[in-house]
Amino acid sequence: MKLVLAIVQHQDAANLVDALTEQGYRVTRLSSQGGFLREGNLTLMLSVEDHQVNLVIKTVREHCSTRTRYVSPMPPIAESGEFYPPAPLEVQVGGATVFVLKAETAKL
């Protein structure tokens, strides 16, 4: 058994969860927040057999795309002499971060 954790953006989450449930997977959704842009994400948890991991990852790839965003840099708070770029910065957002962990099941 494997525990698959997929951290995805809210924009991608609904379609991904629909696709995974249509394939017969049970998905647990946890709200989370990213550190860099401080935007909401969803962490999806699935328990799957070892041979199903590649199919789950393939489904995640198909439904989570990267996008380009422009963010305005925050002025430095600590030191008034610190430099920060005056123009918006281009960053890539989206996609997914996937962790695959060994798991054991126990009936309680």
C-alpha cells in the first residue's frame, strides 16, 4: 500500500478530484496554504495499491497545469536600505507536488 499526497492549487482541484473519484479512488481533501504566495491549496490524500501509483500520478499530471503569474514584490520591512525590484516578478504557479509514502492499513 502507498499513501499519495498531492498538493494542488484550488483552480485544479475540482477537476482532479472528479477524475480520481471516477476512476474509483477515495480522496480526502485538506485545505492548506502555500508559503511563497500565501495562496490556498488543497492537499489530497489517497491510499492506493502499489501498482496504482503511476496511474494516479498520470491523472494528476493531466489535470494540474502550471501557469505564469506576475506578483508585485513586497517592500522590505526590516531594513529601509534593502533593495527590492520595482517591477512585478514573473513566477510559475500551479502544477502539483506529489509525495508517495509507504503505508500499512490497520482495522480498528
